[in-house]
Amino acid sequence: MSTLTTEGDLLLMAEPLQVVTGEVGLPTPLLEALYQLAPCDLISFNRMDSVARAHAWQQEYDGVRTTLFPAQADAEDDPFWQHYWRSPCSLCDRTGDLASVTLTGDVESDREYHASPMYVEYLAQFPVEHEMMMVLPDGGPGRTLRLLFSRGRGSGFTERDRFYLQLLRPHIARAFARGQAAQHTTPGLTRRQVDILGHVRLGRTNHQIGRRLGISEGTVRTHLRDIFERLDVSSRTAAVLRAEEVLGAPPVAVADLIR
């Protein structure tokens, strides 16, 4: 894997990771970029509680559109929950490892996977032949956020796919946190303004920011005046602190995601 390819792939993700919509789940532009990074049949992102045997919501992206399924308690006869604790789906609950990105073949061989009750009674209907999963903690036993990439045909996910998702995991977590915060407080900032604040946070001058973004120093000043007004602050430091409070995470300069 070349450095050029790595940087190119991360630059593909940089702008979508900054999108804040205030909607449930992850912004569609971010799901679109992830779909390009690791092509698959379906990306799903869900909030689930394995103790309560329920999904708070589930978001799906199929390469064309994003669909959000509302909160629902799963029925007692749901085969997913019947076989959950004996399947690789529960590995993070059983081991406490919420940091690793897992692939279908990590725990079971292809033969074991296709013979498992979870596959026979649940996954085969979709079908899901290959899966990659990233897990985030969601406050409390059994409560997690899960980002899953599914393929029903072709080859499985690679170590390259795992590497990129592992690398992007903290950035995806921050993107989700910003979206959660925006559901309660609307910052009213554009993506360019958030990016500028990311550079301000790193101590860069208007001149340095302008050079990095390819805009004039005067344009940077205009953006900052607008930012101060929207956030009701009067200094650069106060703007960064207020943005962090509103977004639920520090504003990040897009270009610095690959450094």
C-alpha cells in the first residue's frame, strides 16, 4: 500500500467527516464516502442494547439512498436475538473489546459461518456473506453503536479495509457526537467556517489559514467576523471553545486529518 494511496483515500474522507446535519445517525455524505472507501452492498449504522434486546434505531445506505428505521423492541422469537449470544455479533459484549474492527472470518471459517444458526435462520435471507463491523461504546452495559459493511457476493473484506476503518474510527465517533449535539443546539456554521476554526484552534494566523485554504486573508477575516456573530463571542479563543461546546468535539482542520 503506497503512501500516496493512503493520503488520497483519507482526503476522500476529510470533508464528509466535517458535515454536521443534526439528523439521527451519520450524515449521508459520510456514508457515501465510506461506501467508496470500502465498496459493499449495504452499510448499516445502528444503536442497540443487547441487554434490553432492542434497537433504538437503524440507518441503512445502499449506495443510492439513506433509510432510517425507527426505534423498536425486538420480538422474543426474533432469530437474531435467539442466536445473538452464540454468534460473532456478540463478541464485543462477551470480550469487552469495543476497539477492534472485526471481519466475518476472524472467529469462524466459511464452513462454520454457513452452518451457524445465525446464518441459516437469519443472515441467509438477505444474504450476508461477508461483514465488517466497527463498534463504539454508547454509555452503559450492552449499549453500543455499530457500523457494519455487508457484502452478499464476491470477495470478503481485506486487511486494507480493516486498516482504514480502524484509522477512521475516532473521527467517525466525533462526527456522530457532533451530529448528536446539533440535534439539541444548532451552531449555524458552514463546513468552511468549522474548518477555519480548526486552524484557529491550532494557533494559525489569518495569513497562514488563507494560504492553506487557498483564500485571501481578507476572506478569512470576513469568515471570522461571521463566526463571532453566530457564536456570540468576541475572541478567537472564545470562538473555539464555544464551537467545541456546540459541536460536541473540537473543530478539526480538514487538511490535518492526514497528518
